[in-house]
Amino acid sequence: MSAKRKTIPLAGTCPARGELTIASRRIRTPFTLRRLRATFTPGCQGLLSLRFFLSEDPTEPATGPPTGLSILSEYSATDTLVGDGDAKDLETELDQPLGGTWLKVYAVNDDWYQHAVDVQITFDQTTEGD
């Protein structure tokens, strides 16, 4: 069985003093998560925080984090990324043995200005699918 590497973008605008959840399309096949990349625009000053989720549903709640597994919580004391005019790359090897899941980014903006959310998630599909 060969793996097919894919990178999907998750992007949007998080409102001032607000929250935003962005979900991928349904990933029908098993996969191995390889990399999370988040780019923070200058001026974020660490006030935009991002969390990443593996979820069994497509919902994008208007408030509060989505359901599912917080990807960074397994080994990290904090499961959030923050930045200011930089990019954060995190390599991982998280296996998702079941198909029919979604990847999500959850943003919380504590600033008085809106900020762009710009994330790319790379994974290896272990069988053919979407």
C-alpha cells in the first residue's frame, strides 16, 4: 500500500475579540498526519492563538472549541500556537486509522483587530480517496 502526500489549506479571518473554527473537507481514508504549518501576520503580537483538532464531525461552532482530539495536547504542556510575523512548523506522526474524519483549526483572537488565519496541514493518505 503506497501513501499519497497531501497538503490542505485552512484559511479565514478571525474577528476582533472573537473565535473562528475552520474544517477541512471529509478525509475518507486512513491517514498519517505529518506537518502543521501556521503563518502569523505581523501585528498579531501573540494575541491570535491556534489549536488543531481531529474530529468525527464537520461542525464549525461559532463559539468554543470544536469536538474531537486536540492534536497537540498529547505531548505538549500547551496545545496552542501563537506568533507575530512568523511561521511555525510542527512535524508529527499521528496515525488516524479510520476514514471519515475532519481536520480543524480553532482560532481565538484576543486583539481589538481582526487577524488572518493561515494554516497548511500535510498528511499521507494510506489508500486512495479524496
